[in-house]
Amino acid sequence: MKPIYNSLSVVDIQPYKTGFIQKLGLTLSGVGILILFIALFGVSFQNNTLFLAISLGSIFAGTVIYATKTYLSMPAGIKNHGMWYNSLTSKGMLGWLTGVILTGFYIVLYWYPELLGLGLNGAPNTHLIALFNPLSNFFTGKPASQWFVYGSLYTLIIVSLGVKFILKYRHNRYQIIRTLVVIVAQLFLAYLIPNILEGMNTERPYFAMDIKYFWPLNYYFFNDWHLNNMVHGGSLGMVYLVWGIIGFLIVTPVLTYYFGKRWYCSWVCGCGGLAETAGDPFRHLSDKSVKAWKIERYLIHSILLLITLITFVVLYGYFSGSSTFLGLDIYTYFTHPYGFLIGAAFSGVVGVGFYPILGSRVWCRFGCPMAAYMGIIQRFKSRFRITTNGGQCISCGNCSTYCEMGIDVRAYAQKGQNIVRASCVGCGICSAVCPRGVLKLENGKLDGRINNKTFTYKK
Amino acid sequence: MKHIVIIGNGISGITAARHIRKMSNYRITVISEESEYFFSRTALMYVFMGHMKFEHTQPYENSFWEKNKIDLIHNTVKHVDTKQKMLTLKTGISIWYDDLIIATGSKSNKFGWPGQDLDGVQGLYHKQDLEKLTQNYKSIKRAVLVGGGLIGIELAEMLLSKNIAVTILVREKSFWNGVLPDEESAMINDLIRLHHIDLQLNTELVEVIDDGEGKVKSITTSKKEQIDCQFVGLTVGVSPNIEFLKDSDIEMERGVLVNEFLETNVPNVYSIGDCAQHRTPTGGRKPVEQVWYTGRIMGETVAQTICNNRSQYQPGIWFNSAKFFDVEYQTYGWVWAKPKENEATFFWKSKNEYKSLRLIYDKIGNHILGVNVFGIRLRHEVFDQWIQEKKSIEYVIDNLKTANFDPEFFKHYEAEITQNFQSHFKTLEIA
């Protein structure tokens, strides 16, 4: 008997083995990464432009080749085979090693950029940062900084692994469209446009130009130096000042009311973008315990409260012209500790460095004040919810396992309750992995959003 | 204080325990031979494939039971004495009860094939089955699965994830054809073959052959073929797991016989879930129903009765769901493999995707009776209501969009289906 459906016959007989093309892709990516390491450890290239192009190009091409072969060899669908057997994705040796390397990278990036080759006090860049000089020159005519290197690699990773994610979830149009937006948001709003604008305004002082980087995630937005730089930044500075205020005061609550916090957290946010792409293989490592939920609620809302208080202090200082508040130096006692502990140590070192150990959304779940702010709106006044489908849930637990925010989705689904939780970032993976079609992300009327009906015992 | 003893910690027994606890302070003891804590057996396949760890199949944290004062005993019940209201465990310990709930679930069927007890021959139902397979899969090059049903397809997917070659023997002329109509069944046949599974229809297992050391070496089929294999999966259904009650006063046939209140012939003894056999099944349902949600509903119902609100088991309109590899299946109302005399059918199938929709409606009344859907998600509540309210087939077609439960941005098929429906009826009118 001849199968009717020939269109899918590209499927391999043994789809879950790593074949030649996949190895080629991995090797190519490996070469790209190796060049970065060679630069990092002090070998200087004759031609940085060429080697940088080879490095970034082969990382991207290798990833795409590997992902294309891997996922197109299988029929479209959820393929989480071996996630809990793989050393990298199940907190094994490779996972811990990756965690240590990532954490190390962030520590160096934040506090010892000279180890990456940043030229201090006007000295020329060396090592890894020098490798990125040509690209930085192209945009701004200036040599690279550690933040330029970081931003470039960050964008490359979101784009490459975003393509991988799309291939992995190619049967799911919500995931495809969402990830395309994540890629575009990172590439254009966070990287290309800010860099081009900076290139056009090189004489102006620095202020954050990522178009979607709002207070309170951007914790230094109201700091006096940042306000001053925007105020003295010409019309562009004024545009960013006004947009920044509209962004957190109007855009954020309005969009969160209509779509839930997902419009930001899993569609455009940079941290979220990295978590959804690079972090995807680690999403199941999030802690699902009630204890973790308790810690989450205290921690994230404390941080929102903290940054709000600090911002008031900062604004008091700005308008009163005083550098102290109640006798305490504003920089020493307020802005600096927050930047160090929350802005750098939590969001960067722990947030990304611990991906392979604590999952991909540690920062978003426990720390991000922007997420906390939107979460309050989402919980109490938003059209967004995840609907469960009557009595179809079989309590298998795929949804809870793959929830990157550690929500016990199953607990709701098996009772036929809608999921209305402050922390849900609306990534849609619970709905994707559900084998019984139980979960659906929806925007709808506020009436009956939090339901208690069960599809079981009838009186 | 009344002591409620529940034998079996599956979805039925645990639901009963939880609901009794919600409504009362009775002492509750749950005894299980299989596992220390409640887990979802539907997820065993995902543990094997590495999607989840076993702990993820447990819907409640381990501390939940103590917090809710539900005592758990991990042991086997050997004997039930309903006169003394006493159970005897394997370890010799006796337990007295005031109310007893039997919720021992199923066991895999074996039909007396020669060699069926050899090493490497097993079903897939219990936690122990998963453990056995996990220990043995590395030496399997080819596996033969016997039976064309839902557990078979899951086991096939599991083995394929380890790059093991799979043969499936199906007695019927097409996969799951006793339940699925021909077109859907044919679609599943294609899907199975797409995954490079050797699907042998109209074929039965004759014998499992020993390698001389008590392990399976090969099997022979009713087509006189010998297939070398290191594993035989018996997935020919399950039946009530009630042997231990044989010498009790509890009346049994295939399962423990219960009335509509889930009461057995013995006062204060109830039976729920897979192991119960309904004396008077309602709504076209089978006397023994091995379905997750009916276990849950029975658990909730018996809890009501035990807490002094004697309640009838009312599962409502039939529904079910499954997944064949990457293709989801849902059904609401009754769709029989062959339509009954009063039933008319409308069937739509996508040309190049594994998606289909079948609507069954009454020939005379024109009202909707059931739906089978592959590759599209439908809203349970909407179809439940339509079937209950006897909405006309035209109404269903016109409002199909309100029943769609696919994620946002998914392709919609309602327009194509409506068009198909209209041309279907033109053809009928001309004829």
C-alpha cells in the first residue's frame, strides 16, 4: 500500500542520531567560537575584520545548518527527546561546566573588562574587544567597548538560536511569529537602530537607546547623569526622554491590559528574547515547588518596591540639587548598590550565568521589576488568561515541566481552571507541549476570567 | 472517627481521597502496591523518552499527603474480609475499615500465547513496566508490538525515540479500526508507516520463541512469518486488576460490579475507576471504562456518597483524546467505527496534512451526535453544549469557529470545511 502523504517522506529512518551534516554544523559553530577564544587568550589577528566576519558568520551558519538538519529530519511536532538524559540540559557535568563558564564571563564583563581586552585610560583595545573594533568602527567610528562586544554576541545568539527555535517549533505558528518578533526586536530595536543612532550622534553624551528598554527594567533611566545626558542630547535625547516616560506610564499598562505581559516578556524584551532562544534547552529546569513560588513573590515585589523607592530618592536629589537623602549619599547608599546587586549580579551573573542550573527565567521570575509591575496588572486587570479545555487534562505534567516560570500549570489544568498568574510570560510552550490540546492562551472579557468550574462531578 | 481505606493510588483512588478530605475529617488510608506516591501513568512514555523525570509525573509534592492527613501505605493487599471489615497485607498486617474503596485499576492483557511470559515480553501500564523497559531497551534492535490501540502507538513512539526498529501486528484490517472509522484509521496507518514502522495488518501473534535462556528470540505470526526480535510489547488492552478479591464476598464479573452509586453488593464497599464494572452503564458507555477522566469523576462521586451525600455516577456526554505521534485526536459525543442506522456523517480531510473532521448527526432530527477531530483542537464545553442542546448540523458548521481551540495564529480550516460541507450536500441533493 502506497502512503498517501508523500510530502513528509523526508523523515529519516533513525532521526535521533547525529549525522554528518549535523556534525558539520557543530564543527562550523565550534570554529567560530574557537576564534573568539583565541582572541580572548591574546592571539592578535592580522586582519580583525576578516576573522570577526568568519567567526560570527560561521557561528550563525553552523547553528542554522545543525538545526535545519536536526529538525527537518523529524516530522514537525514536539521533540523533547532526551532532555533529561543530556548532560547539558539536565544539570549534568556539561550543564555545570557551561554554568561556570557563563558565570565567569559575566563577572569578567561587569567588573574586569580589561581581561577581555578593554583598553583602559585611552590605551588601545586588545584581545577579544580588539577583534570587534572593525564592527564598532563601522557603526560609530569608535573602537569597541565591552558592551558593544556583549551586545553584538547577544544579538548573534538570539538570531541564530531564534532560527533554531523556529525550526524546532515549526508546526506552531504562535511560536514562529513570536520568535520572528523576538529576532526583529533584538536585531533592530536593541542593536542596529541604537548603534546607527549613536554613530550619527557621536558628540552627544551616552544614554540608553534600546527603544524598548523601559523603567523599571532600565533602573538608571531617572538617575541624574542619565536624565542630564538625555536633556543635553538634543532632540534625540528629548525623544528618548519622552518615549521612556510614555513607555512605562502608558504603553506598558495599556498593552498589558489587552495582551498580558507577554507582549513584552516573551515578544520584545531582550532578557526574555535570550531566555526564549538560548534559554530554550533549559526551560524545564525551573523550580516548580510551592517554596520557590513563595520566594518568588516576596523577592520580585521587594525589588519593584526597592527600585521605586530609589527612583523617588534619585528624583528628589535631581530636583532639589542635593546629593544626599536623609544624610545618606544617594550614589553610595542607593543607586550604586542597586546597580551592583540587582542590575549586574542578579540580572546578568545569576540571570544568565545560571541558565543550565536554575533554568532560563531566573531573573524574569525572581528579580525583574518590570515583570513584577506588569505581573500585578496581569493578575488583577488584564484580558489575558490561559484557558483549559474542559475535562481533557490527563495530568501528565508536560505543561508544568516545560513552564520556564515554574508555574504548576497542571494544578490548574486538571481542575479545569483558567491560569491567571502574575508571573506567566505567555511564551505558549505549555500549550505546545500538551498532548491533549488542553491549554490555550487567550485575550478575552474580564468576566469569568478567573473561573472555578470543573468538568467532572455533577450534582 | 470513620476510617476510609482506599486500595489503589491512581487517579480514581487519589481523587476520592482528596475529595473526602475536602469534605470531612475522616481518617483516610490509601494503599498501593505500585508506587509510594500518586503519579500520572499517562506520562510514563514521556519519562522514557526523556521529556520528563519520574518526579514530574507526580501532581502533588510529597509533603502534600501528610499536610492533608492522608496516610499512604506502600504494600500489597492480599485478602479482604468484608464480614470483619478487615484487610490483610502481604506483610501480614491487618487493617480495619469502615468504608472500603476498591480502585486497583488494570493490568495488561495476555491471551495465553506460547512464550508470553519470557524475558523481554511485557505490557506498558505499571511503573514497573517502565522500569523493566528502561533496564532492557539497550539490547533491543527490533521490537514487535502486538495490538493496534493507544498504548501500542505510545510504545512505538517510545522505542523509535531510541532508534529501535518497530513492527506492529494488528489483528484488524486497519489500525484501531474497532474504534476509528475507516478514513481516520487509514490516516493513522499512513502516519505509522511514515515513521518507518513495519505495520502488519490482518496479522496476529502465534508464538513467542525462546532463545534457550528464557529470553525472547523471535516471534511467529499468523501469516507464517518469523520475525527476529529482542522485545515483544503486548498492547492488546487491559482488564481489571482484581484477582486478590477472588475469595471475598464481593461480586465480580470482568470487574467489580457496582450500581450507579458505585456501591458493590457488600455494604460499605465501593469500587471506582478501571476496575469497576457498571451493572447499568449509561449514555452508551461500556460497563468497564478505562479512561482517565471517568476515574476522576468516579472518585469525586464516591467521595460525595461517603460524605453523606449519596450521589449517582454521571459522566455526561462521552469524550476522549489521544495523540498519535505528533497528531492530536479529540472526540466528543459518539462516533462509531461504522455509523448506526439513524446516523449520517460528514467527513472532511485536509489534502496534505494529517487533519480531519468527522461530524455525526441524526438523519431525521438533523442534530449533532458526535465529532472526531485530528490535528485541530476543539473546545470541550462548546461541543458538549451543542450535543446536549441537539444543535443542527448546519448550526455546527456555521459556528465551528467558536469551537476552535487551536493556539492563536494557527491556520483556520472552517472556510474549507464549510465549502466542503456545502458541496457535499449539493451532491446529496442531486443524488
